[in-house]
Amino acid sequence: DGGKGFDGGKGFDGGKGFGGGKGFGGGYGGGYGGGGGGKWEPPKPKTKSERDTDWRGDGKSGSQYTMATFVVGDEKKKETPKAPEKAAPEPEEPEEEEQGNGEDDDDWLQKAPVKEKPPPAAATFNGSKPVGLPTPQPVLPAPAPYLDPALMPPAVTPAVVPVVPVTPAAPAEPVKMNMTLAMEIIKLLKSFEENLDIEDMGKAFEAFKKSVAAGEGVCDPGTNTMLLVFLTKANRLAACHEVLDAIIAEKVWLDPNNIVTITLAVSQRSQSHKALRYLRRLVYECLPEDFGAEQTQFFDRHLSFIFSELMAEADGCFCRMENRDSNTLVNLGHTELDVQMDWEKSNGTSFVLFNKLVGEGEDTTKKKKVYQPTVFGMGFARTDVALLSFDISHPDVAYAVSRDYDRIRDGAEVEVISASNNPEKTAALGVKLTSPPKVPLQPGMIYRLDRLASTDQTRRMLEALKVVLKSSNQAVNPMLPNETLRRLFMCPADTTLSQAGLQDLPLQTLDFSANKIKSEGLAQFEQESKHRYAHLLNKSQIEALRLSATRRLTLIQGPPGTGKTTTAVQIVAAMVQYGLVDLPILVTADSNTAVD
């Protein structure tokens, strides 16, 4: 086949099979004559560098560490390589599916199954078979395809038709909430939180599925959120979609608080495009039916921006881990090596870490366990997020774990909750688990910490987003923004203020006529602003300065380097110098540098 031989030039082993240019006759014989049947060679195992570059894309990552697999009936779900049935050109590789075959579809980590009597409405276990999450069964109608409301055509007003008497519709079926199921799931998830036994999470999900399949309903919104949070932390996005299918079918809605909580649980190691699709589905399909379209689009737009920014920073952190040696990362303050865990003081959700023993004498049991940064002033501090993994640079640790251990794939994500900021007062480092490890942590091991994207700013922005989405009809709350600002915020991005009927809102002016001091200050400002700021600002900046003195709201836009911050500084200074505002005045920005 023109130098390709059997199977499109790849034969049985990437160009080394039958007539793949390297068979009998090789070279020209294998190219033009099809060769004479080269020797079959087994596929070569991936090198360490190949595995590292494929840690997010190969759907089998970590499967060798599992003790149970998904089951369908009596058969395990496995991928078995099949030999080609006949010679044919190599087919094009299909595009990766949004769900399935990703790291969120890995088998559940599980201990050897034990025979036990199942509780009512819970998962059924069989001691002769591994227990895990079965392959999803089509017990629910398929969800409607996702459509961005911004891309949907405008609604068409139906024509007027004569009123025809009709039989009143039957009352809507009440929502089925299974509180017995909710209590069982909460118990199993708390057990998982205490023991980090992934089997408990599998049991909780299996109990949920069985209740849905039996028509016994789903849990209340709080328990549904709790289940989604735990599945999201473990990066089981395919299971999360099954839960969404069920609660959407039963019309058990989530509110913005629930969705923000789930967003904060997404692992930084997840595939960002899959995670973002999952979050957008939460926004568009799980909010109450009376949630406004403008609010929904606003929520989606800002949630997507905030999450994408976090994941972009996370990608940079993982790239740094893979491409720089450990000593360089330590010197830059991104990594700590030789970290140990105080196993007796740690539990399933929080760990106590140290890297030095302080005290006199040779008895290590009487010494104080503390954390001291390797590079002074560049250690881990409170709210920092890190990847906790085995430090396989130690021979004993490398011998104790699998040779295929990968710290990014198999480690745990943690957030620092306690650290000593005073160099003279040393203490251990306290961390809490935010995403469980695929390979269980073990006592007596040496660990390493690698810095990940900080979620502190992400958390603040999402909390602010919740505040903006609160209804102004709710109880008075000093944190709620001005209603004028809220109406401007909610204006769709592709709609002008005139189209939304809001063109007068930002043009409203302040009335200083009742205040003599402010009136005199404004008159003096208008007289002096023409020449006083000529050497500081250009014409458009001076115009922005003059308008902002009397308008309630001023929006200044421009590319980087055009002097937006400079203009803002002069606006604040003029308001104070000419007495146009009551003091104190609050100045806020999205970064400390801008505020300074």
C-alpha cells in the first residue's frame, strides 16, 4: 500500500508490523511490495516523560492502584486491546468525548469487599465481586442539549387564537424527597470524610442511584449539594452529571449559594473544559424556574470568568512542576521537600506537617515538631493551596510506592489552615484536605509540598457574586449593593443601556444646591480644572475628571497604558481637596497594587 503495508503503515506495532516498511524486505521491499510479514513486537511501555505529559489526557491514569472496578452485571468494565481483523487504512482518531474515558471515570478506590447485610434503600454488596460504581443505566430521560441563551433566537409571540374551553390540567406531581436516603448518604459521606475510604463514597452514590431507579425520589437540596461536593472533590464528574439528571427530572432546584459551594470544590487537577461544562450546566439547568434570564446570564458569565482564571493559574503551576527540577522549585519558594506527617495528630480531613525537630537530647519523641521554611520568608502561609505527595527522591519512599507513582495524578490537594508567621515562634503546619489522593497516604513516609493556584481570591469573588445575585426584596443587608448598581450589573453584555431602558441611570447627577460648602467647592473645581490638570492629564482624561465630579457613576474604559489608574487617582484627590464628598471615602480595586 505505497509504503504503508498492512493497517495503514502502523501494522501491529506502529510501523513495525506486516509490511510496515520494516518487514521482510524492509526499506523498498516493504514499501512497494508490501513486505513479507515483519516480526511482531510488543508495544513499548511509556517513558516517565511520556507519562508526565499525558497525566491529564489518558483515561487509564491511576487504574493500577484501584482494588475494584465499575461492574456491569457480572462482568467488569475493562478496555481490552483487539487485534485488527483485516488490513485496512488507519481510521481517523475520534474526537474526545465530553464525558467518559477521562480521569473522572477512573475506577473507585476500594478495599477488598466484605460480606455484610445491606441497610434498607442502600447499595447491595456481594462478597464475591468487587463493589464500585456500576456503569450508568438509562433509568432517566436524557438531559436536553445545552444551549447558551445568548445564542438562542428571540422568542416569537404566538398568534392570538380563539379561547376554547378545556378540561383543567391535573395538579403537578409533588416533588419526591427521600429523607431516609438523605440520612443514609450523610452518614456514608461523613464516614468517608473521617476515614478517606473511597468505598463509602461509592456506597452513597449507589444508594442515590437505586432510589432514583426505584422511583423513590431524591434527597433535599442540602444533601444533594453535599453529595455533589464530595463527588466533585474526587473529580467524579461523570457521576455528578448522573446526580444532576435525577434532581433536574424531580425538579429539586439548587440556589446560587449551592452552586458556588460546588464550584469551590472542583479539583485543580480536573480537565478545565469538562469542569466548566459541568458548572455551566449547574447554572442553566439547576436554578429555580423563576430565576430571571438576565440574572442567569450574569451568573454564568462571571462564574465562567472566575473559574477560568483559577484553572489558568493552576495549569501554570502544574507546568512548573513538570519542567523544573526540585532544587530550583525549593529556591523559588514553590516547593518544600523532606516534609513529615504527625500521624497521631492527623485525621481524615486535616493533617499536621513538620520538617524539623527542635529540642535538646537524642530522644526524638520529646522534641517539638515544627515547620521552618527552607528559604527564609518564602514558606507556606495560611490560605495557600498545595499538592501533598510522596517525596520519591528518598530511596526508601521510592521503594515503598509503585514505580508508576505520579505526584500530580496520585497526590492530594490541601489548603494551609494554620502556620506560624513569627520566625521566633515555630509551630507545625496545619492543612485541610480539599481533594482526596488516588494513592492513600501512609504513616512513616516522607512527603513534599508543591504550591498550587491560590483559591483565596477566587473564594472572595464568588462570595461577592452571591451578594450581587441576592434579591433586593430580601431583608435589608448592608452588604447588598445599591439597586442602581445592581440593575446596571444585570444588564446583558450584548445589550446596550438604551435597549435595556437604563440609559438615564449612569447620567444621574448629584445635587449640591442644598450644601453651601460642596457648591462652592464644585464651582472652584470647575474653574481651576481647566488649567490645573493640563500637565497631568490629557484632554479625554480631564473630561472624565470633570464629569465624575457631579455624576453618581462614572465608567472609564481604555486599553492598558492609557492612564485609567492615573485618572482615578486624580478623581479621588479632587473629591477630597475640593470637599465634594463626605469623609471617610472608600477606594476599592481588584488588587493591592491598584489600591496603593
